[in-house]
Amino acid sequence: MNEAHTAESENLRIVKSSIEAYNTHDINRAVEYEGESIVQYSPERPRGVMGRAWSRQSMAAAFVASPDIQFKVERVVGQGAWGSV
């Protein structure tokens, strides 16, 4: 197995694991996959809000408002350092 294939496999594992954390509403684990430099945009925050603290708040609110919320994954593909869900 070459280095590119190994990195690609690891990236896809991370994507799947982060979605699993979200779908089980494990906020702490889900936020671990985000960088502290993450910026989230929404209609309420059109300029964006930076950081994991906002991510935690946003997820907690989403899970209270929609307790059945989940990502439905149709396909996960990757090539090199890129992945798409």
C-alpha cells in the first residue's frame, strides 16, 4: 500500500468517524474533528463565528430542537487529501 492510499484511507476513516459522532449526538467527540480555527456561518451569523465553543453550542441547540437529526450518508469518496460526503 502506498503512502497516498494510506493517507486517503485515514482521511475517509476520519470523515466516517466524525459523522458517526454527530449521528450519536456525541458533541465532544464530534468537535474533536474540528480545528479551533473552524468558522461557522449561518443566517443568524452571516459574518461567521470562530472556534469549537460555538460548534458545541450549535450542535447542542440542533440536538435539542431536532432530537432525531442525523446525516444520511449516500456516498463517501476520497482521492489523496480530499474527501467528499
